[in-house]
Amino acid sequence: MHYSNNSNPQLNLEVESVVDRAAGGDTEAFGRLYDIYADRIYRHIYYRTSNVEDARDLTQEVFLKAWRGLPKYRRTKTPFLGWLFTIAHNRVIDYYRTKKDHSYLNTEIVMEDPDKGPEKLAEVKFTQQGVRRAILQLPEEQQQVILMSFIEGLEYSEIAAALNKTEGNIRVIVHRALKRMRKILDKAEV
């Protein structure tokens, strides 16, 4: 499910109302926010960690931190999802600072399509692994923007609001990241 800020104004009003109730201490409202956003936050973290258990734990930590910080949350141009992504991003950075292990670059994440034959699946697996390695070799800011744009499907305006940047900045970051990824992927093919 894609909860874009621009695609469904009715849903946006509903989410804003739920955020307001949750910020006031309504645990049922916070549960609703969890239901809406947990999968997206989990996917974002899993893509960065490639470890199911760590991604689950970190997702829970993100929502715990969000619950604790929610009374101080103030609606700005940054959508609630952007606020959650910021918490998730910071938590992943902390995770790697303490771990100091880069074996995650060798871990594979494969989204399999049962309709494809074994040869096509092997090709897709190889391509996805290469793209993932390329993304993880980007600077943190570029990683975050690429993941938010291409994995989570957020629009530039949403990413800009979440990261407190202009849409123009986001476009430049995406352009530079894709250019850098192309170089990384070309080097890997040699």
C-alpha cells in the first residue's frame, strides 16, 4: 500500500487526525499508525541491513522511539512518514556504528517471481544483488534518497519535506547517485 501525501487528500486528513490523537496519548491511534507504516519502515530497514531479525528489532525500536517522541511531534511540511523515515535512518546509522561490520554488502535480498523460470530468477537475483551493493556503496544521503525514491516510491516533494531540502536538491542528489551507481555497476561487470 502506498500512502503518498499527494495522492489521496482524504487519507492525508485521516492520517493527520490519527497522528493528532496519537500525539495526545491515544494508544489505539498509535496502533493505527503502526498498521499503516510498519511495513514500509521494515522494508526500508531490511533493505539496509539484509537481516530479518535485525530489521524487525530496529523497526520496533523506531516505533518505540516514535511513540516516546510523539508528544513533541509538530506537524510541519515534513509528513509523518518522513519523520518516521528520519528516525529509521538514524537508527540504521547507529546500528552500523556499533556493528562495524560490512558483510551486509555480500548478503542477498531477492524478490522472487514464481512465474519466472530458474534462469530468469538467477539473472534477476544477480541484478538485484548488484544494484543493492551499488546503493550500499553510496554516501549515506544518496542511499537514503535512492531508497526513499525507488524502493518506497516517495515523490521528490515528499523526500524534500522529510529531509528538509528543496526538490531541486533531491533531484541533484538522485542524479549524482544514479551516475555514481552506474560507475559502480560498470566496474562490477568488468
